[in-house]
Amino acid sequence: MSSLNPVFLFFILLHIAYSKPECRQRLYEAKGPPQTGTNGFTLEIEEVGKEGQLVSGYIPGHLYVVHVKGRRTEYIVQTFRGFGVTAQFKNGKPAGRFELDKDRSRRPEARVAPNCRNAGVSHSNLRPKTAVSVIWRAPETGTDCVLFQASIIQSKSIWYGAEADLKKEFCIINDYQKNVPKDDLTAECCACDEADYDVEFVGIWSKDTHPKEFPSLEHLTHFTDVLGASHSKKYQMWRVGDIATDGLKEIAEWGNTYNGEAEMKANASEVRTIIKMKGLWYPEVTGRTSGRFHVNKYHHFASMAAMFGPSPDWFVGVSGINLCLPDCTWVDERAFDLLPYDAGTDNGATYMSPNNPAEPRLPIARITTKTDKKNPFYDEAAEEVSPMGRLTIKKKQTTNMFGCRTEEQYKQEAHNITNTSEDEEYKDRRECTMSNWESWSLCSATCGKGIRMRSRVFTFPIKAQMFHCHRQTTERQFCNAKINECGADSEAFNTKCSVETWSSWSECSVTCGSGIRTRERKLLDQSQEGTCKVELHARERCIGENGPDCSVKPNPLCQTTTWSEWSPCSASCDDGVRVRTRLFFYAEHEQECSNVNLMEKEKCNVYSCQRLLSTYSEEICQEEKEEGQCGGTFPRYWYNNQTNRCERFIYTGCKGNRNQFETEEECKLLCVPGYTHNAAILPGHQIFNAFDSHDNIDDGGPPVPCQISEWSAWAQCSVTCGKGKRTRTRAIQAVPRNGGNPCPPSEHMIQERHCDNRPCARSSCRVGRWSSWSPCSTQCGEGVQTRRRRVHRYNIIDLDDPSCLASELEQRNCRMPCQGY
């Protein structure tokens, strides 16, 4: 027999290594081969809302509850620790969709199955349990049977696979005939009544569902505000194969809905409701958002779109879906798995691609697993991209106020009342009225891509809370910084030197005592390996699993699960903390295992706050003074660009801008040219705690220590009379890099000493506070109100002192209603 060609063998092994694994029944924690039989464990299915009524077939699009249970007798209830359930067609493709509870406060029992991400769920913990239930939505299309298979972990070394009662074939019920709407803009509607629909968008896109090249700057991940419309066949928001409008371009590239709304309002007769739903921003990307819209015989289609990012021009949505059935009724419910689309307005191929406008624009296209090898969705082994989100539309109510009307009547009504879904919902509720939107904030990044935001407030905040007004108070958009692409030494994302996310830390090199653990990451473009100064390998000391003392024998009752994934970084810039946890296999022995660590923390750093702030200081300091529009009294300082001075003013508490500081020192540090100090602290509502003397940048180069200037000369005394203080400072000239000696803390960068001047002259006069206004002098018609204050005058009165000339009485006109008028 001749030996295999080495090149041929290499490609076979390469194909095996990169092939996408199919769903496996063996769970990660399962040890050894499965036991024979099921030991009384069962898998049962019932329709939602029909508790206790087991079903043997499904209706497309309907919801079902899948139960995994232990055996019950009069005396015992059988428990298990782990489980897994998959739902697939016979060809192995995912069938339907499991709908998981996203509310983390409830500590859900199920999660996306690591061994079958597209078609399965599994346990989220190894605590003992007697039964688990998960929601499954049947597929909307197709006539094939669905195969449910369950696996059970009963204990550490005993598990059961999909046999007998843990395996069920679930087919469409025999007498079912689906009445489906035709998603075609030429379809007519014969329904004379009208309908209101609730629509819910649920985010699915995450590091778990789409792990390939998931954005390393996870805090930038988001779905922007969802914009859509219920409309007629004569209006089209977007369609695959067409060129994107300016409105869709703005949505897909930046999440800006302004142009899209303008296009809809320009077609007011063809649009019944403008649908607008709050976006999902990190850390709530996998959350849910909802809205409402109205349809009638003429406006019976719906279209929606939302950007997901960071991305060049990618979005999810639906186009021209029909809600009117052929039997002249309205659909009860429709659900859609949302797949990614390319708007064709930017040529970028990765999540963090710099701006590269497509000239001319390309047709809108669905992103597939074969679209572009640079694309994060590219996968030769998969046929379809996993869904990014899910859209569910449910009928709330139908109305029949006018019966069937003419086309012109429907168009005239729409022209007169076209409004956003939110405004239409709250149009008659005065307690839910809101202020206008404030101006947009600065972009959060100094280079590459970031986020900007704006806000508004309730006009009557207490009433809004009492009456449960759920209106959007914050709006966010994707933005490009002044510098389009980050440099090679930037800790922000750099396209040429972009890297994969760090791998998980390896196991400690020892089981007890002190050892080493490592992690690594790779450049996305391997050809840049010699030119990019980016750390690709990291190592740190660790303590073995069994503790620092190797003479202590580990307690078998204290065995734990594997570590969870790391949490997101707690800070959006500079140093933060992230954590991961694990659980005991035998929770009942927790007290005697108190020496076992169940939580690990480590520092994390996204990018430097100092760089972010310094980039925008010029823009902040050129803004005009803005006192705001509320009734508060808050002393602040602002930088007057005309006089080059920091001046005091009164801020009223809302609708101000960024050019306001709590102290004069903070104002000078940021805005006065040539003014130096060691640290600046900005109010939390502006940007960040800007300067951090401990900032140690890691760019992969040699260690660079912190460099500090000599002490400055002693400043003048802080007062011209009485007791004051003099200060001198030194400044950081270069921040440490790559583990160089750190900078000293801020308190070591300033020195103070007392200074005494001549006693201050006593003021001639002191003005007291005004009293309250008196009642009006008349009970009917026009009168006068007065108020008083005291001016305290001392022995010698200085006529040049304005306080001595202050008035002690003030009057104003008042008017009282007269009875009978």
C-alpha cells in the first residue's frame, strides 16, 4: 500500500480541524460512557397555556413547553444535576428556536448549550433539581418532523443519553392547514376591521452565539434604535437587491434614524405608524425592547431595521411583511429570526473596519457564511448564519369603528395622523410629556469608533413615575472619532494590528503551591506580526487548585465546577475589574470548604481616559455658558473663551453643557492655556475622571518608567489678607509603559505651606437674606406684595461699599381674582 501524499494529508487534517462540530449529546461535565436506559428520567412536551395536556404534534409558529423530569413516587422525587435538550430536523439542521429567560435576577436554569449552540439548551448550574422547563417555538415553515433529544447528568460519573423516554419525534399535527399571509407587496387585503399590534425585539448576538472575531471592545456592542413603519404597498423602506436610501444608510452606518423618519413623513399618506423602539446597548445587548403600531386594510404591511455594531453598514430587520390573512382577518402572531444584512454603503469587511464609503452604492444583500473570507460570519462548514435577534409581532386588539373605507379615506387619515409609535401611545397623557432632546455629547473615542448620546427629561417627573410612563429618556448613536483609525501604539482598536480576544488562562502549571499560567492571542493579519508592537503572550503567577500548601490533602467533598466566563470590565476606560465564578458540586458541604476560592478577580483596561479627554478639551472649552432650564441653584465655573478666564455662574440643574466645573481649579486645569497640575477631576456627568497618575500603557515595547518634572517655584499666597496657603507642584512628563516604574500618587505631586498676610479689614456693612413675600394687599383686583431684609451697619460706614447702600424693602405688583367676574 502506498503512503498518503503529505500535502493531501495536511489538507484533510486542516479540514477536520476547522470543520464545525455537529451537536453532541455528551455534555461537557459528563464523565465516561452513558448508562444504559433512562433510569426513569423523561422528556415531555405541552403547548403553552395548556398546562398538563401533553401533545404529540406541533403547529408551526406556536409555543411549547419542553419538560425534563425525574421519576416521582409516593415517597421520593428523583433529582439530577445537569441536562441538555436539542431540537433538530432529521438532516441535522436546527428546528425552531428555544426562548430563554434573559432576566438574570431570576437565576434561570437554562442557557444556550455550548455543545449545540444553534439547536440546544443546557444547564446553567449543577445544583440538584427535580425538573426543568424551557420554552420552544415551532418552526414557521417546513413540514419535516422535529427530533427532540435529552441528556441527563445524575451525578459526577453517571449520565444518560437520548434513549427511550429521553427521545421524541414531534411532527406537524395531521389535520393542520396553515392560513398564511403572502409577504408580497402586490398582495391585497380584504379585512374591513383594523388591528393594533405589539412588537418585541430580542437581542441574541453575543460572544456565545457568534464567537468568531467578536468585537474586542465589547462595551461598543449594541443594537441601535429600531425604526420601522406600518405602510401600504406603495411605500418601501428597504428591500434586498435595491440600493439603500439615505435614511437606511444612516441607520446601517450610525444608527441615526432622523433621515429615515423624514423619508417616512414625506410619504405620510402611505405610512400609518412610524415604529420606533429603544436600542439595546451594552451590557443589555441580549435584552428586549418593544413598541406598538396600527394597521388597516390599506396599510397592512410592516418593515423595520436596526443597526448592530460596531460594524461598517450591517443591520437586521424585516421588509414588507404582510399581517392580513386571505380570509379577511388579521394574523394573531408572527415571529422572525433576524439575520444580518449589508446595506451596500460601506466596503468594510470586519466589525471595526474604518470608514470606506462604497462609491457607487451596492445593492442591499444578505450576509451569508460564504460572503467574504474576512467577514466574521464566514464559515465554510456552516450553511446559515446564526440569528442575531428575534422579532415577535402579536395582535393586541381589533377595532371596527368605520367598516371598510375607500383608499383615499385611508390615505387622508394617515396623512393627518402619521406619528411615531411612542408619541401615538402617549399623545393623550399630559403626565408623560417630555422636554426636547439635548444636544449630542462628544464621541466617546479619540480614534476609531465610539458612542455619542443625548438625553431628555419628563416635564412632570413625579407624575411620570406615578403613572408608569415608559418613554425613552436616552438616545445613543455610533460615531467616528476625529482620527479615523487608531495608531499602532494605541490601546484602542487598530485595524492593521487588530488582534483576536485573549484566550482563557491556562490551568495553573501545578496542582498545589506556586506555579505559572499563560494565555495568548493572535493577530488577525498574520503578515503584520513583525511590525506590530502588540502583546500576544501573557503569563502570571498562580496558586494551584489545591492551595498553597502541598502537604494538605484536598477534600473530595470540595470539588468544584469549571470556572465561568469572565464578566465584562467594570470600567469603560482606565483600570477596571472583571470577575469569574464557580460552584461546589456538593453545595451541602459549603461550610467545611470555606478555604476554596469560588470567585476570581483581575484588573482590566479598555483604553485611557486621559487620551479621550485631552482630545476633546478644546471643543469643551469653546462652548458658551449654559445655565439650564430647571429651578435649582448650583454654583459652577465655566471657561470664557473671550476673556480666557474661568468665571463663576449659577447652574439650574438640567439642560446644561459640558463647559461647567464644580471648582475653579478644575476649569483651569482643562481650559486655561499653560496651566499645569497633576490631576483633574471632572463631574461625573461630563466625561470621565480624566487624568490618572497610575496609567501604565502596555504597547508591547520595552519598559519605560514614569518621568516627573522638578518642583515648580512656590506660588503666591492664595489670599491677599488673612491666613492662606502657598503651593508648588510637579507634573508627569511621560506616563509609564510596559511595566515601567509607576508614577507616585497624586498627593505626592503637590506641596503646601501656610502663609500669613495683614489682617483683613472688617466690612462696613453686611446684607441679610430677603424674607418671604407678604400676602397681596387686596383680596380683589390689583395690589402690592412686599418683602424685607436687614442691612447690618457697623460703627464706620464706607459710602463706597455697595452693601451699605442696599435697599431694605422691595415691592411687586399682584392681582387677585374678584368673585363674580
